[in-house]
Amino acid sequence: MSRRSATGRIRIGVGGWTYEPWRGAFYPAGLTQKRELEYASRKLTSIEINGTFYGTQRATSFEKWHDETPEDFVFSLKAPRFATHRRVLGEARDSIERFFASGVLALKDKLGPINWQFATTKQFDAEDFDAFLALLPKRVDGRAIRHAVEVRHESFRHPEFVALAREHGVAIVVAGDSDYPQIADVTAPFVYARIMGTVESEKLGYPKKGLDAWASRAKTWAAGEAPKDLQTIAETGAKAMPRDVYLYVISGHKVRNPAAGMALLERLR
């Protein structure tokens, strides 16, 4: 279940749902592949769809995913790399528009944030990044759209980048337990975190202390505050307000990720 802290909701999930090593470890033996999303969506409260990063999905697929999941479930989507993996970001308008015209709105109320992930080699250029953020639509066909940017180069650890994200109301993806730069400044009415520290030796992916820490951080964000144990660059100007939280257990020892997600949800109940 997702948790409401004041008016902020906390959703916990993983990346994708089709992963052969999860069969028998997460999915029960004998469960057919076509029922894996149905099963995962009843154990977790969100899933980040990765396939949209690599290519256009059919509108019928979004409709099917909508219909197979509980009413309160939410998907986040990795935006297409054609928009983010380019030299001049300010020229991404056509790719962005094609993405939103591809059928993603068929998810209806289950459409969560869009994660615009950048290459590890992409460096911060204030003028170009500002132009890119200006292209991200706040509404599409009347539906409000939430955007998050996942930057993975040290040059983004700059107050000007934080200020731009805040100006455009775009969240900076919080990288947890990874080698990517951590920028935990709150810049939007929601928080998007991707934690990557699961290990094979822990049955639940993380030790108890690690799970407790991330559950506590999620509660802090949802209550409108900022965790004091994460790295920020220019933590000023963020209005104290309840925020929705989307936290995904990604990478690491992937077989353990669903268990870690479920353990976090248990701590939030």
C-alpha cells in the first residue's frame, strides 16, 4: 500500500517487471509471464517502466498495463533517450512531443512522473538545460505532468542547476547508494529517488539499518521536510509542504529489489 503522511503519498517500486531471475525468487513458481505485472502491482505500489527509454510503446500496451493493475497503482516512465542523449538539448522538442503523442496518456490516473535520464557523459550547460526544461509540458491534453531529471555527471552539482530545476518545478532524481552524484535538493512538489544498494548477502537486499534509513527519509519528504543525511547543493528556497514520494529500488543486486521494496512498504504501514 502507499502511505499518506499529511497529504504526501509514498510509493515504492522497482524498475520493470519482466526479469527471469525473479521467477521463483519473487514470482511464485508456475505463475505465467502474462500475469507477472498483475502480481507485482499487488506487492508494490509503483513500477518504473524502462522500455519507453529505448523505443516507442504501443498505446494498446499502456491500456493493457492500466487495466491489469490496481486502481491506486502508478507507473513512472523513463523518457525516450532520443530526447536526452543529444548534443543540443534545446532541440528535443519533436522527440518530446512524439513521446507524449505515443499513447502514454492511456495510463490515465496511473501515469506518474516522467524520468528524463541523461548520459553519464552529459555535462551541465545552464543555457541549454534551461532551454530543455522549458520544453517539458506542464499539461498534456488537460492532464498535469510531473517531470524528474536524472543527471549523472559531477558538473551538475552546481547551485545554478538546482535553481533551474526549482524554477521549472522539475524534481532532481535522488541517487541513493550509488556512484552517481547525489543531489538531494528538493525542487518540486514531489520527490523521486532511485536507490541502488541492494546486495546478494542480504535476504531483503539491504540490512535492517539501511531499510530503516530509507523509510525514514521517505517519511521526512512526505511530511514536507528534507532528510539531513543526504547531500544537497543549495538547499534554500524549497517551500515546506507535504510532498508525494516515488522511491524505486533499482540496479544493485536486482534479484533482491522486490524484497527490498516490500520491506520498505512494511515499514511505512
